[in-house]
Amino acid sequence: MGKEISCLKSYILSAMLAEAISYGLQRKSAIGKQKLSERCFTSFLGFDGIKRSIRKARNGGYTMIIIRNGRVIDPKSQTDAIMNMAVDQGKIIAMGPDTEELLRTSPAAGTKSDDIIVLDAEGLVVAPGLIDVHVHFRDPGLTYKEDIHTGAHAAAKGGFTTVVCMANTRPPADNPETLDYIRSEGSKTGIHVLPAAAITVGMNGETLTDMALLKQHGACGFTDDGLPLRDAALVKRAMDEAVRLNVPLSFHEEDPAFIETSGVNQGEVSRQMGIGGASALAEDVMVARDCMLALHTGATIDIQHISSGNSVKMIRLAKQMGADIMAEVTPHHFSLDETAVLKHGTLAKMNPPLRTELDREEILRGLQENVIDIIATDHAPHSVEEKERPLTEAPSGIIGLETSLALAITNLVHPGYLSLMQVIEKMTVNPARLYRLDKGYLAAGADADLVIFDPGELWTVTEFASKASNSPFIGDRLIGKVKYTICGGGIVYQDV
Ligand code: NCD
Ligand code: ZN
């Protein structure tokens, strides 16, 4: 990879040579289709081709992509091996140690695509495109924070090819028109943008939405995320309907009865700051309630952004009892504890809040034991002005799409809590299972949604593709960098 880039740089720097080479390239691109082994040449072809591929992906066109010598990690088949992969017409068409041989014998041999890009993935990991089941793209209504297009760019930069948008837009996604709008804008981004719909009308916590109608309009699941549901009987009715419709529900678990000041844990830090804080009890009581409701109704539920050690223990028990529960943790909840608020102020304020080191340890145990199945970002963009307000007045939430994979590698894989395979499992096939998506795995015939990343590259968090920059990780040195994101067979992000 390094070789390719230095190759590329000297190519760009030398203006005169560039002309000559580009003439040569035009002539050689035909040869390139047959001969895929000249590294430097193919990298030049790739540079040109990648730009075409991005254009084509946006216009619904295709380029054939050969990914050479990558470390292919696929949790579904438990594959971890160096191999090549060929992608065409939006699908993986061949995978194996000898792609040229596979291509000759593949039914897709004789591709109709007019370009071939060869990506040298030596030293890089090739994995299923990441899936984030918890993002806030703020569109419609709050697009000064983020919109579907900037959100999708941030996702692609973070290696994500599928995201599930939460319903707390303005208006909320409680009606067919808003869902149609999100899907229509999402379809222009190059990645898969799926809307979740609200459980209650206006997210008022009182009246159930017409879930069947909203499912017809593309709702992949239902949630009032941001606002906890206080009415247990209503939650039960929503679960009964979700069973009938075969859709998941996801829950933000914080009982307002036990929140004095949102976004900061009630404990040592809130005392030091002289504010009330949000007690872990707020989460624990609601997790307990919804675990039991799920057990009794048989609904598939997702407990969102777990912050408390007790919730990990309760979900473990409820799963053992047979409840169909999946649980999410955010990168910030496994990376930081409540003391981050002292250092980062409003940039470490989120719901539920960062809690104690003991809670974090329990979360790590939950991840190891698969009590926590999913890593989800809760990408929650807010403007600079909003986050500059005093701690008690600023909105809760931080962005996460562009740092998620690297935080998982840095804070879970590097210290030895999880293997890379386990991290990828919690960011691909498990989230796909929750939302019943035929995604999140690698195989001939599967959708060509891929992330290619350098698992060892050190980088510093400085700038974002997101409209927002409300992250406590700015300035941090992280390990693991996304190099390419491929969605539906097109390159939607490339690190240059
Ligand atoms: C989220 C937001 O800003 O929409 N905020 C947050 O602190 N997490 C809502 C949410 O996911 O709870
Ligand atoms: Zn939430």
C-alpha cells in the first residue's frame, strides 16, 4: 500500500512525466484487463479508475474491482485468511487464493463492466462493510447539525455501508412522508441509509404509530430513541405488534424519575461539579422492565447504548431465560468513564452518561461474553454553538462514525479484550441479524459492501466529514485506519 501511494505521489509531482504516463495508461488500460500483476501500473490505473468508480457508484454504474492479497476476515464463516476477491455488478463474484483462476471459472467471467480497478490490499484487512444500527442524521428539520449526505459521508469514511437512522428528526419519523424522504435522499448517497420509525406519534410516549403502515414505507424497525418510554403497558402493546410484523424494537433506557441533570453520571464527578447528575438506577430499572416484557412477549428487542454494569448483568440473565434481546454499546462507553466530563466538558456529555470504571469493566466483560452483541455509534451531531453552552444547558450526544472502528481496535483489540474477528462480528453480522438484513458477510454472491482497513496504522483525530465535530476524541492517537469503503460494488470512500 505504502509503495502504491509513494508511486502515486511521484506520479502526480512530475507534470511532464504525468502526460507521458497518462498517454501510456490509456493504451495500457486494455492490457490491464488481462494482466493484473504489474503493481505500480495497476495502482495508477486504480487512481483514475477510483474516481470513475465513485462517479459510477453515484450514477448506479459498475466497475469491476479486484482486491489482491488482503487479509479477509468474515465472522459469519469464521474466515481469516489472505486471499483475493473480485467484485462486479454490485456483488462479490469470486473469493479465493487465486482470483485469476477463479475469474476464469466463474460464471461471471466475461464481465460487462468497462473498467477494472485493482486494489493492492497487502497488509490490509478486508471485511464486510460495517453496519451501524444507531445514527442521528438530523434530516429532516435539524440539518444545521447534520444532513443525510454529510452523515453518509461520515459513515463511508468510517467504513460503514449501512446505517439505521433514529426517528428523532423534525418532524419525527412517525409518518410515511418522512420515511419516504429519508429513503429517497439516502438512496442518493452511495451507502444504505435505512430509517427506523417512531414507536409513538410525535414521540409523545402516549399513542402507538401505525407500525404496519410505516413498515410498508420502509421502516426497518421502531424506536423512540432519545426519549424513554415510561408507559409499560404501551411498550407491551408495541412489542406485541412488533412480533406480528416481525420487526425489532430498540429502546433508550433512562427513567426520567431518576435524572436530575442529564448527560453526566450521578456520582463522584457530578458531586465535584455541584450538579445533580443522572443515576445508573434510571437505566437499570428500565432495562429490567423491558427484559421481562421481551421475555413475556417474544419480541426481538435491542437495548441501546448500555452504560451501566447492572444492565449488562440483567441482559445476561434475560438472555439465559430465553428473551430475544440484543444489546448495543457505543465506542465512548467502552473507551471512557465519567472523569472524561472533567476533561472534555460538554464533549463528554451524552445520554446515557459515561459512568464509573467499574461499569466500564462490566461492559468489557459483556462484550467478551457476547452479552453485548453490537457496537453502535449513537452518532449524535450538534453544532459548535450548542456544545459551547454551559454543561447543564448544552445538548447531550457526540459524533462517532469516523472514530468507531479505530476506537474498537485501539481500546478492545489492542489491549486483548476482543479479537479483530469479534470486533468485526459486532459491527457487521450481528447488527444485520437484528434488522433481518441479508448483509454483513462475505461470500461469492453476497452484496459487495466492504471495508478495507489498515489494522496497524496510527493516526490522529483532527477533522471530520460530518458537519459536526462534537467529539471528545479530537487530538487522540488511534490505531486502525479505513482505506477504502466499497458499497454495492462502488468505491464510496478512499483514504488518500
Ligand atoms: C441523542 C441525540 O442527540 O439525538 N443524544 C444522546 O445524548 N445520545 C439521542 C440519544 O441517542 O439518546
Ligand atoms: Zn438514545
